Amino acid sequence: MKGEAWLRAENPATVRAALLEKPPVAAKLLRRAKSPVIILGHEASVAVLDAVVRMARATGAPVVATGGISAELARKGFTPSLVMSAMEAGDRLRDPSWEPVPGRSPPDYAFFLGIPYSISSVIEAGLASFARGHLRMVSLDRLFHPHCDLSLPNQTREEWEAMLAAIAREVEKG
């Protein structure tokens, strides 16, 4: 079940996400991306927020916060680059010229986490169809997302938080 979609009706078509099981691999992706963006949803726990803030600070990746999660980030002394709905972020990621931060190049990698599975699945399916030429997608969520290029396997919340903490440590090592 590690590499199976969480929703049994999910149909990933002919291209399916590869499993991302080792924190150093995820950290390397974050560090080597030319222009990464992190899309963060409201299902992120405090431990997840800590890891995301550490990753964003270490890489300079802009964070697009959805819903009320921006208030939680503010409590941690971190200001997201943008606040918008996950669907809006997904729609903008289709545009190869969209700059989440003015003056920076458009994203080449999008890292998704904390977005409800059903919403994230729809966004990623759309991006798989309309943004594959300019965008790689990585799910750092606790459930496998088959429409991404890479995805963490299905995990418990505790395993997920530990995995993200390990990724953040690796990213900070540089």
C-alpha cells in the first residue's frame, strides 16, 4: 500500500509518481531546484509548519499558504510569499511565466503538502495534464499522490512529521 493512491478510485493514468522514501533525496531536490515553490495547506500540524519554515529559510523557496495557515506561520515569525486558495495556486502553476515572487524566475518544482487529499489530487491531475513541460511536482504530503512526479509513501501522521523533520535537517546541512 505504500505506493498506492489513498482513494481507491484514483486513476493515475500511464505516468505514476515514483516513491520518495529517503529524506536526503527530497532535500537534494529542494536544494537543486532552480526556482522551487512550496504550496502549503491548512492540514499542516505545528511540527509540519516548523519543518516547512526551516526548508523555506534554508532554500529561499517562496511559500504559498492557503486558508488560515498563514496566521499560524505568522505566529512562528514567518511570512508566506503569497496567500491564496490551493485551487488558485494550482491554476497559476499552469502558466509557465507565473512568478510567485516578482523578479524571480517561474517555478520549476512545486512541493505540495498539507492540502486535503481530494483537492490536492484534482490540482495535481490538472497540472500533470497541462504543466508537465515546465513544472515538476513533488508531494511531501503524508499520503501517496500518483499524479506527481515524486511522492512520499502513505504514512501515519507521526511518520510524516518525522520524515519532514529529517528532510528539513538535510536541507539545512546544505
